[in-house]
Amino acid sequence: MMTDDLLLRRANLFFPGVADDPESFTAAVDSGDIIVDPAKLVNLLQSCLHDEAVIEVQFDDLTRVFFCRVLDHRPELEEIESDGVVMLVEPEYTKGEYLNEKDHLVITPVEPSIGNFLICSVGRILLRLLGSRCAFEFGCFFEEKIRVRGMPVLQCSFPLLARQVRGARAYRAKIPKEMELLIHVERQGRRENFSTCPMDISVNGMMFVDPFGKYTDLREEEKIRLAMYWPRGRSLKVNARVAHVSQLRDKSGIQYCCGIQFDLATRSLARDIELLVAGVQRRRLRELSAISDEFGVDFNNW
């Protein structure tokens, strides 16, 4: 059983300014801003595992953000002898079961991979799960690099507490060009429809380049209809509003970009968007992994 004094000290370490004294700490727990219930922490982490959610990772006070996913820690295969033959069989185990022990947490090596060198010398780690309406931040410590059935992973301490940040910005995943995601924009009245490629996406909206450039007539608060298409015949349609029209400079000059907010009328539609964003995040992690190979992380000597 963790003492209130230890939890308060951990809260001050990971979330300074949120609960500086016993009274404010108790108030934060009662309001749900600080989560200390082990069952709730296990439930949140198991959800991350089953959803393959992409987690933001921050070390100490560094501003650079890394990414990882929560992994399972399956027990090793068991040896069973039958008629003089030794066989390896799966032990009885339920996915995510190790989290019920509240002993440790296993995550993937972080991306970009330079973070796998930095993590060995940091004092504290903050894991941030971003949702559509809030974020959950888990405070933990790095323990060691291990292998789970031959796969190199990072083992951290099990978080004793988490912070719920209401109204936190949704993580915006950059869309890899190889994903071939195309959107078709339908507009009201006689305004011209068009197709383009999105730049990034979150559970709340996306940003895309307006192909009409400086001749764009998109306006803030304009209502549009989006149809999104990606390989294997998959598609998704959603209503949206224009949140802003901006000029951004890149290496080729000025881009005219449009940020939109989805109108998620049903929970089913919101879930479809969440699944799409998760797919983009996974593709982006693979892209980052390929790029960061130049840092030479030696997984053979993990």
C-alpha cells in the first residue's frame, strides 16, 4: 500500500504545481485530475496495449518529444516432455495480464531512436496518451533494457499515479506520403469542389494544402463535406468546418493550407476517425524508425 506522502512526492515530481500540499492533492484526486486508483491505472494501460495507441514520451524537462507503444510481457514458452520429445508450448496467459501485478511497464524502443540512448541517463519519464477530449499523463522511471521473447524492449516502473488533462490538444500525426491518403472536398452552392492530400490528422480534424493556392476562396466557418480514400478500397466520409486558412512557407515557396474540424455526429464515426489516426501514427512510427536507423542503435547488444 502506497502512503499518501509518497504519492504526494511523486505528484510534485511529475506534475509540479498541480498538487503542492496534502489539501490540494486530495482535491485533485477527488476531482479526477490526479488518478491514484491502481485498478484505473491498470485499465488505462491495458487500453493502450489493446488499442496499440501511440504514446508521447518526454524525458525530464527536455522539450523534445519521442513516441512509443505499450507492449505485452508474455512469459517465456514452457518446455513439456511427451514420449521423450520436448516441446515448447504457450503457458496459460491473458494479454496484458502482467499489468495486473502493478510491478512494471514494458514499452517499445522509442522513436526517434536517439531517445534509446538518452533514456539511460534520465531521471523521470512522462508517458502521455492523447484522446479526443483529454490526455492522460503517467509518471514513471526507466529500469532497464530487456528482451521479451527475443524482442528488444524498454522496462519502466509501473506508474503510481497519472494526471488527467482535460481539453488537451489532440496529437496531430504527420501523414506519410507512402500512405497515399487522398481527400475529396465537396462545397456548398456553386463553389468548386477539389481533391488534395492531407498534411496531418488528429481525432478532431486535419490540415491539407489548398490546390488553388493564392486563388483560394475557402473561408473560416465554411461547412464542407470530406470524403477520404486510401489503398485497398477503404473510404470514410465526414462533415467538417473550416477552422482557419493559413499561409505556410516550405522549401518550394508559399503553401495555402486549410485546417478543418470534424463534425463527429456519432460515436461510431468518431471511432472510425480514431482508427484512421491510429493507422497513420503506426505508419509514421515506421517511417521515423527507418529515418533514425542512421543513429546506429545496436539491437543485437540491447
